[in-house]
Amino acid sequence: MQSVSPVYFESLYQQQSDPWNYETSPYEQQKYAETLAALPRRYQSGLEIGGSIGVLTEQLAPYCQFLLSIDLSPTAQARAKQRCQHLPHVQFQTMQIPQQFPAQKFDLIVLSEVGYYLCQPDLLKAQQLMIKALLPGGHLLLLHWLEQASDFRLSGEQVHDCFLAAETGLTALVSLRRPQYRLDLLTLDV
Ligand SMILES: C[S@@+](CC[C@H](N)C(=O)[O-])C[C@H]1O[C@@H](n2cnc3c(N)ncnc32)[C@H](O)[C@@H]1O
């Protein structure tokens, strides 16, 4: 099975302005608050993968001197750009991982609710790219829902377990389990 296609997400965003109710859901707001609370410091250069319509992007912005938010949907990115237009240090690029990936390095990479849309080979390629793009001492924040959806290629548990496998050289600094999601803040072993 292949990763979920750009056409799928683009058509979702063309039909609905906020497919997961990020703007209004108390659950999402609580999840975002816990995501930000897990970050122990400010960062020079952040990468957010799958930034959607920019609700988390806007909240992540104060934690980063520079933040690049990527997503494969141009429609989602147009909404995110509008939401973040008051934040000149936040940039956007339409990219599909792992086929495309930013060339620069980051001390924060956020993968929130994206990993399970990738098939296993693509997740492994994306993982290698993220590890390569992480500056020494940098942090990789993973957050995934633990229930099943018909469009998932992997479970949230599989995504996190893949990053915590011994051979990645990543270690968890923070690990949280809630009834509906799992959060891991990882760093590369020195
Ligand atoms: C469920 S939303 C998550 C949004 C946000 N990260 C959050 O946690 O609120 C998943 C997003 O990932 C994007 N996406 C899915 N696969 C992707 C890929 N291979 N490369 C880049 N973006 C992707 C989708 O377009 C969608 O906007």
C-alpha cells in the first residue's frame, strides 16, 4: 500500500475549510497546549511537517526564531499563510515528504498527526531525512492519535515505535500517553 496521496488531502481541504476542527475543538486545543508544554526551551530554527491550516503553526511560532511549515496541500497552506501573516519569521513551502524535504538543518522538528499517512518504506525514508536534518542537541517532537482511521497506513503506536527503535540513535526526553494520543519528545544520542 502506498502513502496517502496529495490529491486525497487537497480534495479534503477543497471540500472543508477545517477538516479536523482544529479551530474550534476543545480536544485539539488541549492537545496543542500539551504539545507546547512538552517543549523545554526556545529554538533557533523549527520545522513543522504537515502544518495543515496553521492552527498549531501559529502557536508554535513563539517558540522559534524561524519556523518553516510544510504541507503537501496548497489549499491548506494558503489558509495557514493567511492565519500567520502577522508572523514574518514563519515561512511555508508546499512539499510532500519523503519525496521532498527541506535542505536546511533544524533544532526542532514537529511531526504531529502525519506519520500514519505514510506507508512503512516512506516513513523510514522520512525518518532518515529528519534525523539528518536535526542539529546536535535538537529535538524531534512526535504526537499521534492512538485510534484507527480508514485512511491510516500505520497506527500511531507503529509510528512512535519506529522512531524509538534502538538503531535510530534517538532517545525520549519526554513520553506521555493519554487515552487518545501519544507524545514523545526525542533527541539524538551524542
Ligand atoms: C491530520 S493533519 C495534522 C495537522 C497538524 N500537524 C496538527 O497536528 O494539527 C495531517 C496533515 O499532514 C499533511 N500531510 C499528509 N501527508 C503528508 C506528506 N507526505 N508530506 C507533507 N504533508 C503531509 C496533510 O495535508 C494534512 O494537512
